[in-house]
Amino acid sequence: MKAAVIGAGWAGLAASVALREAGAKVTVFEAGHTPGGRARRVFHGDFEAPLDNGQHLLCGAYKETLALMRRVGRNPDALLMRRPLRLASLDGRFNLSAPRLPAPLHIAMAVLRARGLSWSDRLAMLRLMRGLKTMSWSPPRDWTVLQLLHYHAQSDVLIRQMWEPLCLAALNTPIATASAVLFARVLRDSLAGAREDSDLLLPCTDLSALWPDAAARQVTMRYGSTVRQLHPSADGIDINQERFDAAVLAVPPTFAARLLDGPLREAGATGLLDALKAFDYLPIATLNIRLAGPWRLPEPMMMLREDAARGHAGQWLFDRAQLAGDTKAGELAVVASAAIGMSERNRRQTIEALIDQVAEQAAAHPLRLPPMPEVAAAELFIEKRATFAAVPGLTRPLNTTPWPTLALAGDWTDTGYPGVLEGAVRSGLQAARVLNPRAD
């Protein structure tokens, strides 16, 4: 089989690996010049090591991603820092840590021993998990996360301390509009599974080096190649006037709709076309900071307390130097999910406010952390279409199309997950199976 994959993000590359292993000759079309899509390596002159276009976090429940890394010769144990679930605020006011106990005892003990929550809030957290299990982890489709939390009597303090940051991290959608169904599935797979499923997996290298580079070496890559013509049929598919036996379209749904507008109308599949056009998107902002000297955080990933009025919009802080094992450098990444409107604000003021947020909350830590060194460089990345808005009732397409020669892939397909890396990988593998049942 002569197969094409359009898009070298995590979904497209997962599909290319599976198709190649099934015996296909695979060509990947990628408009950019770096594999990884919206989770890729970026070079910047003020930073010695490569950056990422956005800081990402994986968890132990990402079975397909971990398996795919091994398939392309990458060792997750060497490239990812695995740590038991630990959510700790930089100011020291909140801490939730899961001990190494069998599931579900590890989560129960983490909740009962949490610092910064009242006993009523701790019991409310356990009541929510029990209530979701009673619901078979399937709340009503039209519920938002906020409705789910209110139904299970979660206090405003508990929502602000725990559930809102987790929802933003997992769904990149505010709790008032985020899908309760998708949030429940994330909680089910990460907190209600085996103990190791709740582990945090922190990349120790750039996201392209994690596995996309290795996957790209196994196929024919056409970087800087934008697909402008796509004509699928029952017996093949023409891409930029070149014939292929089959193809995976692994691009954002708006681009897919643009390429397939004519063919889908001719096939009478206007429902799929409408679904592709129905997605809204939300941004994620990542501020990379290089310090003038080394500065270690108590944890490689810590929570930040938001204060919108002061521009303190970060929710998570990563110690990139600690993750890279570099004891002589100080490098941080501040992440702001659902960063609506940030790109319209004054860039310098936005950066200064985020730096101030980190310095101020570090100074409040009870361990009396040393003052943050002077900032030597700061670079703000805003991925304006980082993920789709994970709202209730969103119709997400399957991997199939009206043509047996064309499959769709992307975290926006019906994976059962929000727009996360594991969803992208699962979608790519499923798209490969659509074209070739032997692909796995």
C-alpha cells in the first residue's frame, strides 16, 4: 500500500507508525519543518536548550502513548520523570500527595491527608468520586463541570483549590463551560484506575525528541509541503495531483473542512462537513524564563494561585532545569490554560505580571525558598488554537469518512478524551486501523 499522512502531529505520526508496521510505504506531508504539531520543539536564541511550543504533562494512564514510544525505540523510563501524584502550591498553602499504596487506597489517603482543605472539603472530594462511580462515570451529556461539582456539593474553596486547576489542565476549558462527561472520563482513568495510572509523567527532553523525531525517521517526510488539493475516491486518493492508495488526514478540523468541502458536498456528507466546522478553540500560553543563576523548586511541577485583577494568570509552574537534570541553570515554564484574551494584552506587562506571580508566591513558601534570581530572558508562546473547546454536547467525528481510502485523525475526533496527547495518539492508531485492519 502506498499511503499518505497529512500532518506530522502526534495523531498523524501515530498513524504513520502503525501503517508502516503493517507494510505500507508511508509519505508524511507536513507544512512545518519540525515533527510534533502542537506539541513540538522550538528553538530560541536566548535559550541554549530547545524549548517547546507549550509545556505538556502526561500521566500513567496514557497507555497507548507509552507503548508507541517503545515501538519506535524510545524509552519512557529514561525520557519521562515518573512521580506519584502530587499537587503542591508554590505558596505552600495546598498540598495533595498520593502515597505508594494499592488503589484506591492511595487516592483516599491523599485526600484525607491533604493540606489546605477543611475536613468537610476532604469528605466532599471522596463523595464526588463515589458519586461519579455510582453514575458509572457518565454524568448527563448536557452538564458542565461546574454543574457536576455543585450537584455533588463541592465548596467554592475546594473548586478553586482543586477542581478548577485540574479541569483547566485536562480540558483547557473553564469549568463553567467544560463538559462534565469528558472531565469524568479523565478522573476515571487517572484517579480511579491502578495506582500507577495516577502517576505524573514529566518530559525530561523536548516534545519532538520524546518520540516524534524517531517516528519521522521511519517514514518519508516532506517538510514544508502544504496540501492544497485532496480528491478521495473509492479506489484511491489524489494529493496535490499525486496518487496514493489511501491517506490519513491528521490536521485541525477547520483545515480538514477546507480540503474536504467539495468532496463531502458531492458525497452528500454535509453532516460531517458541519461537524468539522462546528469546533471552537481555546489558547494556552507558556512563559519560558531563563534565570541568571540556578534556582530549584521543591517540586518539578507546582501549582500557582491565580489573581486575574493583577494579571497573575498562571496555573502551573515547571522547573525545566530540574527536569533536564541541569544543576547549573535556572529555567522555568509558567503555563496559563484557557488564556483567553492574553494575546491582545500588552506583551511586556503580561510577562512581568507572570514573573511577579512566581516570585511573590515563592517568597510565601514556608520552606523559605531563596529569592528568585534575576530574569535573564523570557519568551511568551501563545498557542491560539491549542485545543478545541471541550463543551457539552459537542459532536466529534469518527475516524471514518464516506471513502474507504480516507481516514480522519486528531485529538478532536471521537476519542472519548478531551484534546490531550493520549487522545491524539489513540486517534492516529484508530485511523490506521480504518485503512488497514492489520495496523495496530
